[in-house]
Amino acid sequence: GAVVSQHPSWVICKSGTSVKIECRSLDFQATTMFWYRQFPKQSLMLMATSNEGSKATYEQGVEKDKFLINHASLTLSTLTVTSAHPEDSSFYICSAVYTRTGQYEQYFGPGTRLTVT
Amino acid sequence: GENVEQHPSTLSVQEGDSAVIKCTYSDSASNYFPWYKQELGKRPQLIIDIRSNVGEKKDQRIAVTLNKTAKHFSLHITETQPEDSAVYFCAAAPYTGGFKTIFGAGTRLFVKA
């Protein structure tokens, strides 16, 4: 089946620094990827839609200058948390849309746990 | 935009009993309704999905029903087992190239042996 990877799986950074998270579709091309954020014991909150070759579309309330998204190729999207603060600590999960003959399926990455100290 | 509500937030059942989780959605453009199971610290795993041209779908012990008129859909797990214990999320999305999926708040299912 389709596989989506994320790197790193966990990261600890100091307040004020930036962190880049990669999301890769390993065995398929994904024109669309999504970035979600999940706080402990809460649901997945959609942050933005990442489209290959164009600017990301951010959900209401998500700061685009703080969460930079780049979808440079059909297999890679990156999320950069800039000037991270402790409140940015969360579980970040990406997903990629797999398309085949009119069918669409969404596959999730394993997630990245970010801790900002 | 789409809003998905899910109930109950917590559900505890005895092994062998059935579990039912209910969701409602707001956007009539949504026509794809997946259900995910998430274990602690892991990614959501798709367990079953239903599209708007179908009213019911079953896969072994898991079934999903959809009432598009009322904008309701439900997950039914029969003969529950301890390994079914997890958090379950319903979701809704337009079945198009955009495919933006909005999740419900989740239901924490406990199956007691």
C-alpha cells in the first residue's frame, strides 16, 4: 500500500529557533498533502493544504508566517515552525492524497512530536 | 466550512458487546466519510469509509451507516475485543482533488475484558 514518512519522528528545540519537518510519499506522487496538528487527547486540527508547485492554503487562525509550508516536489512537503515557542509543542502529522483512476485515498505519516523548551 | 461533531467522547463496553459512535456534519458538499482508529502516539489508521452514494457498508465486525438527508453517519463495532480499545475519529471530506478532510473530536473506546 501507499506509504508516507515523516522526519524527524521527534525533535526538541529551544524557544526562538526554527524546526523543519519533512513529509514524503515514498511510493506514489502526491499533488496534495495536508498538515495537521494534534494536542494531547485532542483531535487532528487541519493547519493547511499543501499543493505541489503553488502556495499553501492555510486554515483560519493558522499563521502562515509562523508555519511555512513548501511543497517543492510531488513527493515532498516541508513544514517549518519558525521562532518556535513552548505553545507550539505538539504532534504534527502530515497526510498525502493518493490518486488512482478517479479514486482518492488519504494516507497519514507517522507524526512528529515537537517539544519546545 | 465543514464542522464535524462526534459523540460520545468516551465509551466503555464489555468485551463481546457492540459499540456505536455517531457523527454529524454540516457541509452538504461533503461526500466522503472515513473512520480512523488511532492508538497512543501513532498515526491514524483508516478502518472503513463510506461514500455518499451508499447508505451502509460492512467489513467483518465493523459497519458504517450514512444518512445524507440528516447529515448523520455512524460506526458500529460488533463483538468488541480488548484490542479495539483506541481513539476513533470520524471525518468528512469532499471527494474531489481537494479532499480536505475535517475530523470529529474523537471517541475514546475502552473494551473491558
